[in-house]
Amino acid sequence: MRYRDAKIYVAGHTGLIGSSILRNLKERGFRNLVTKSHVELDLCNQADVRAFFRQDKPEIVFMCAGRVGGIIENRDHPAEFMAQNLAMAFHTIEASQHYGAKKYFFFGSSCMYPRQCPQPMVEEALLTGKPEATSLSYAVAKLAGVSMCLAFNEQYGDCSFIPVIPNNAYGPRDNFDLTSSHVLAALVRKIHEAKKSKSPKVVLWGTGKPRREFVFVDDIADACLFLLERQLANDILPINIGVGEDLSIAELAAKVAQGVGYSGEIEFDSSKPDGAPRKLLDASRLHRLGWQQKVSLQQGLKITYDWYVNEGEKHSG
Ligand SMILES: NC(=O)c1ccc[n+]([C@@H]2O[C@H](COP(=O)([O-])OP(=O)(O)OC[C@H]3O[C@@H](n4cnc5c(N)ncnc54)[C@H](OP(=O)(O)O)[C@@H]3O)[C@@H](O)[C@H]2O)c1
């Protein structure tokens, strides 16, 4: 396996994607792993980021740190989402280049695609239209990060910077806080709580009509480790990470209710925002390279719900 002995830095290793990448690296025998918590190293501080890279000189970087949140968090904190995500991306890309990292993975988002993008969304559609308004700042910062990766590859003549675009991630260690979580974690928590309190109905945000694609977090980690092994050219970057199927939020809620064992009524509050009508990625670039997802939505939901009940519930505010 390439890079088995390389020094690998997983930024944001306490988060949903970072914790999965770290666990997958350990399980596959990578031993030279470096992590720093947010408190130990604030990636918004350029001097501290440079000092860390100067001293530790990571050869591989998985940039899983970010300011992330659901629709309301994004709407209410656009300045923070823009400034922090831009700063973290710039500081880590610049330091990776300066201190000679061989590979750097950057995580873009399906929010970067135009709101009215033809579906499924191909990578070439990026920057062809305006992203959804509720997450515009986040999307623009992410577009800048992806563009910076491509610009560095172009100017420095190699392909060290690998921007990937996973669709909605879910799994163990997701954020189940109702004010800042993403849709799937919020549904799991609300429906679980409705079951526990024997409530005859549960009210969910939006119309239930938007369609979304969900990728189990270990499949995202698996796709990144698959790409780590490959020599990639700038013309196939960035790369979508998707499973090729979406479903409506109402359909997702029904699946979650079935998994949780909740038989009450599911009602939608259409006064709450929906976000983009549909976000399905075209992942044929990645699939043509030979990668396939391993975990179905049904399996992933069960793993996520079991983790929430056994671990997550006691930590959720
Ligand atoms: N979740 C998704 O559906 C999804 C989809 C596509 C792309 N992405 C991208 O993938 C990346 C990881 O997402 P995620 O869902 O795993 O996020 P997450 O669970 O919220 O984790 C984010 C991580 O970043 C750390 N962090 C935040 N600000 C930091 C700072 N200034 N300095 C150092 N560390 C900082 C957090 O530490 P603390 O918790 O201690 O602050 C946490 O470890 C993000 O860039 C996100 O935009 C996520």
C-alpha cells in the first residue's frame, strides 16, 4: 500500500468525516498519524498553522476541518461560515505547498452547485450558476477552496491537491444538535424522541419534497483512501463522491421512522425553509476509476441509529 509509512495529518479528526478517515487509516495499518484538536491548533490562525507544518511536515493531509452546519446555522452566520472556511482552506493549502506535502485532500460540498443545476450534477457544472441562497457564503468559500487546489496543481505542475465533493454525509459521530445538525441527524433525533415520549405525531421542517442523496461516512473515507492510491490528473478534478440515488425528505423520514420503530404521524411545517429542490451528484468520474460504495442507506441508517442510541444521545444537548 502506498504511503503506509508516510506522516498523515487528519485535520478535524473529531468531526463526522475526520473521525471516519482516522479510523479507516488505523484499520488499514497506517501508523504515522498526526492529529490536533481545534483547541490545540486553530486553523484560522495562519501563524500557528505554518508553525505546525514547519515542525511536523505532514506528507499527506486530509483537510476534514470546517465550519459546518444545517440550513438555519448557515442562514444566521454567513460571515463566520465564509471567513472561517476560507481561512482554514487557504492556510492549510499554502502550508502544505510550502512544506512539501505530497497529497492534500480538500472537502467541497454539493452546496457549491448552482441552485437550478441539471440533475444529476456533473463536476463541469460548478461555477455555471448561483448556488442556493441559504448556504451561499459556505458555498462560495468551498468553491474558493476547490479552485485554490486546482490553481496550485496548475502552477506547481503536479497534482498534490485533490478536491473531492461528497454529498450529504451521515453516520456515527454526526452532529445531532437540533439547532446546527444536518437533515438526516435531525430526523433521527426528532423521530426517536417522538417515539420515547409516545407522541402521536412528529413535526419536521420544510415541505418534505426536496430530494437529497446521502453517503455513509465510511464510504466517503473509503473513496478518499481509494483516491490516495491513484495518480490523478488535474483534468479529472474535482471528483464527486455519491451513490447515484436520491430520495425525498418525506421518503427519508418514513425510512427513519421504520428503523426507529415509530408509527405516529409525520407532519411537515412548510413555513420552514426547504433549501435547493434537488441535489443528486453524478459520481461517474469516481465510478469510472473503479470505486463503488459498500453501505446501503438502510444499513447506514441502522448503524447511525444504533450509535445514536448507545453513544450520541447522552452527548446531544
Ligand atoms: N457533513 C457533510 O455532509 C459534508 C458533506 C460534504 C463536505 N463536507 C465537508 O467536509 C468537512 C468535514 O465535515 P464534517 O461534517 O465532518 O464536519 P464536523 O463534523 O462539523 O467536523 C468539523 C471538524 O472541524 C474542526 N474545526 C472546526 N473549526 C476549526 C478550526 N478553526 N480549527 C481547527 N479545527 C476546526 C471541528 O472541531 P471542533 O468540533 O472541536 O470545533 C471538527 O473536528 C467540512 O469541510 C465540510 O464542509 C461535509
